[in-house]
Amino acid sequence: MNFESYKIVIIIPAYRVERDIEQVLSGLPDYIKHIIVVDDASPDSTADLITARCATDHRLIFIRHVQNQGVGGAMISGFKKALELGAQIVVKIDGDGQMDTSYIPALITPLIQGKADYTKGNRFRDFVSLQKMPLIRRVGNLGLSFLTKAATGYWNIFDPTNGFFAIRAEVLAQLPLEKIDKRYFFETSMLANLYLLNAFVLDVPIPARYGDEKSHLSIYRTLFEFPYKLLITFLKRVLLKYYIYDFSMLSLYLITATPLLLFGLIFGSIKWIQYIQLGVPAPTGTVMLPTLCVILGIQIMLSAIEIDMKTTPKEPITNLL
């Protein structure tokens, strides 16, 4: 495929990447029309290296933040610039050299062919590369993957936190950039907003490259901050998708299952504690009532989940380029 005829723009959020940024920029293919590098107030020599590179590579566009805004903040600045430049496809790679740029064609080809609106890398399809992934990243990403599926509604994808992705400009222009998370929740926030557009997301198997770089995955963020944000994302998605934008059988299932589960769990727990303190067996009816509510609530909730999984977007909302 001749990529020269398409306006493909690369965005690189750069923070503390002085060791790798020059090699990353050198490895970008010639068919890339513009390379937007956003220095997110990096305290090292990243900005100086990029400035020097601009003199030899006229595709480079350098944006520098005075204050650190996070990877999402850097990408939002890059997105706005890419749209100003009239990009057709926007690709995001990191500046630390973890992403193999030889896989860019695999990301952008489905977009050009009109088979997807958004493509993202999936590191978990390559088991050889997966073994090289640091254990903390492997555990963190696997744990977050299922929760992110439920929160965003994209049950068909894996490795949702992967930051190696490409998006069609028509879809990017429809995203409410002001609502995209500016920090480490950026990738999940992107998926959540894409779901509300009914955009089709396609997984592309791409192995990650890991060196001796330090992981930025915070245990505190993984255990405390991310679950809270995922819960808010899930509740917002369900409210908008099934009660404001539309009303379906799933909406009725949730209305029925939620109070049954809550009543069964709360009433059952209260009575269990009460009779334990009294030291006497609970009456059969007192035991069966919350038990039946919980069982029935779980069955109805499983039916709701099945419907939700089937409503994952399956067709792109954009045409061929």
C-alpha cells in the first residue's frame, strides 16, 4: 500500500526521554507527513535534543508545555495541532523506544481500508515478548484489562491500556478532548469516549520492547486511583448508553437486578450478624429470602452482561479514505 498519498501524523508525548528520543525520531518512516513532539515540561535535556533535531528534519513540529500536564495533556495538545494540519490519520507512539515503529503499517492499514475507526496494539498476543515484560507491568495490565473492558464496553479488546494506537481524524474530531483524562487514565478515557461515539476499535498484535527503563506504573494508582475512575467510567457509560441515549431490555434487567442484589446482601448480612449475636439459628424464611434475592439478582445481572457484550461496536462509523 502506498502510504505516501495519505496525510499521516505522528504524535510523541515526551517526558524524561533524553536517552531514547533521537533514536525514536530516526526510526520513523519517510511517509509520515508531520511529527508532532510535545515536551511535557521535561526537566532533562529532551527539549534541547528535539530542538536540534528540528533543524535537520522539517517534518518535526515542536510543542513545549511550561507545566507538566501528563501524557493525556500532551496528547490533547498534539491532537489539536494534528487536526489543524489536516491530518487524515493520527498515530501515537511514546518517546522511550518501547514501541516498534515497523508496526505502524499494521496499525494504519485497517484505518485506510475503512475496517476500523481506531486501532491499538495488543502486547498479550505475543507470548515470547510477554515473558520479557516486567512482572509488575504484566500483573498490573492483566488485572486492569478485565476492569477496563467492563468500564468502557469494549469487551472484544485486550490490553486496553496499550498506548500504541492510531485513529482516523474524522473520529478524533468528534471526541470531546476537554473530557479526556490528562494523566495515566488517558488510554481508558479515550476508549470510554470512543464507545459513546459507537466507534469500532480493532486490536492489532504488536509486541512491546522492554529495556532497562524504570516502570512508571504506580502500585498506589493501580490499587486505589484506577478502580475509582473505572467505576465512575462504568456508571457514566451505563447511564448514558442505556438510560439517556436508549432504553432496552438491558435497562430493565439492571433496574431489577440491582435492588435484588442490594437487598439480599444487606438484609442477609444484618440478619446473619443479629442471629450470631443472639446465638440461635435463623428461621428458614429469614435465610431463604435474601438467598433467593441474591441468586435471582445474579442470574438477571448475568443476562444483562451478556446483552452488553453483544452491543460492543462491530462496524466502523467512517468510510474508506
